Amino acid sequence: MAKRKRRPQIDPPPSPPVQRGLVSPMRTVPAAIERPDYALTGVPSDRQARAIRTPDEIDAMRVAGRVAADALIEVGRHIRPGITTEELDRIGHEAMVAAGSYPSTLNYRNYPKSLCTSVNEVVCHGIPDSRKLADGDIVNVDVTAFIGGVHGDTSATFLVGEVDEASMELVRVTREAMHAGIGVTGPEARIYEIGRAIEGVALPLGYSIVREFIGHGIGDQFHTSLQIPHFYEKRNDTVLLPGMTFTVEPMINVGSHRIGMWDDDWTVVTQDLQRSAQFEHTVLITEDGHELLTVPADGVPAEVLFADVRLGVDPTPTASTAD
Ligand code: MF3
Ligand code: CO
Ligand code: CO
């Protein structure tokens, strides 16, 4: 990759702040689909999860990861200026249900939707609503599927129409930062190496890294106690071991790392209203390195398929033209 210079100054955000829309009632999931423990109550079990997955769990996680990755791509194919995030939620919900999975976010701690849509200055956990995506928006779609007793969690930031160059660069750097973080994982690596690698990509270019939301262990529980910061923290020196499964999901900001929260108690935004991007994969530590678990059936993940694609302007990619 060509050397990029640190951005000399930060321009005002290219669009006005995101306006919230109306949130439709919760969707239902057919009774035949297996549900996670919190589906009825909204409260996940707080039992301590094992750090190492069994071979059967790992097989199941490849399936859950594939279902989530396929649903994410299906949503991506429908993104264009004018579509509502509510409609993206419906598409993702139906894709996950059609594959026999439960959309993990649905009623997780009472979250009301089947995926998260985080637009522009929204950092994460944006709730799909009646707002239409506007030409020039960026939107992160975060999809988690539960099937076979385990979860798979993946997200990508998509370009809606004619996105400005600064936002395109933010999205590129965030994708590169996620892959840099994943790239250092393997047996005997320490958790802080992940954050150090992400910082190595994002900080020299003048971006900041969100601190309050981090990657997490994942398996039969959506979020386990294993913590994966996206910044260097020396005391996070846990050694990675084969069979561990966790997410790497950096949120990278154009301006300050500081965040705020909407009064819906979910939507996390940058304090300075500058844009934020995010990508996420679920990762398995293997005997000789790592394996991405959130890979779609045809092998080309959303962040590759849709890289630099301005949806609604450029032709929508198909897997066969991506390779
Ligand atoms: N998928 C998100 C993550 O990466 C979590 C969403 S939880 C929700 O961890 F409740 F906000 F949906
Ligand atoms: Co996620
Ligand atoms: Co996650």
C-alpha cells in the first residue's frame, strides 16, 4: 500500500447530524428456531464461559459465522440512497431466519432489532428505524446469528452513493486496521498485540480509536468475559491459545475518540459528530495461527466484496466478479 500522510486538519463533517426515525415493533422468529437463553427475558446468563471451545463447538461456530456473513452480504446488496435502515433490518432478519438461525441481537438486553445500523457519526449499536439512508452516508451493519447453540458476529461499513474522499479513506483505514489486528493473532500471541497493531495503522494517520467498546470472547454466549481492546494496554497480556474464539471489531474515528450516547440508551455517537467506521470478524485461534469464522459460503467476505464500492453508483458486486 502507498504511504499515506497524516491528515493535516479535520474538515467539518460532510453531512448534518443523523436524525432519529421511528422504530417499528420487534420482529418474531418462528417457534422451530432454537433461541439463546436471553430471547424471552432479555437477560443473558452470567455464568462464566469456558475460554477454549470444543471441536464440536468450533464446527458449529463455522456454521454460525457463515450464516452471519451471508446475511451481512445480503443486506449489503440492498444498500442504496433512499432505503431505510428498518428495511435493512428486515432483510437481515429474513436471511438469518431462512438459514434457521436466531438474530442474536433481538431482545439481547432488550435491544429491539435483529441487527445494528450505525450511520456516519454513530459509532455502534444504532437501532434500525424509519430514517432513509442519504447519498454520501456511510453505514456499518453489524450482524450476529445464533445457530447450533453458538453465535457468529461480523460487521462491515458500506458506502452509500457518492461518499466524500475523506470518508472513503476512513473506511479503508478501518478495514486495514481490523485486518492488522487479526493478522497478529495466533497461539502464544498476547492480547495487547492486537490493539498495538490496530494503533499502528490508525494513529499515524491521525485517526482515533474508541476505548469504551472492545472485542469480546464469543461462543455459546454472545459476549464472554474475554476482552479484546483495540488499543495498546500493557496489562492486557493474556496469552492466546488454540480453541479461543473472539471478535476483533475496531471503531475508528476521524476526530476525537470521545463518545456520547443518545437517550435511547443504545445509540453511541462521537462527541464531536465527526464520522466513525467499524469492521468486525469472529476469529478462532488455531494450532498454527488463526482462522476467520465469519466467512460466507462463497468465501468472499463483505469487506472484500464491497471494498470501495459506492452502493447505488457503482455496479453492485457479485461473488463471481470479485475474484
Ligand atoms: N454485534 C455487537 C457486537 O459486535 C453487539 C450488539 S448488541 C446489541 O458486539 F444489543 F446492541 F445488539
Ligand atoms: Co457485532
Ligand atoms: Co462483536
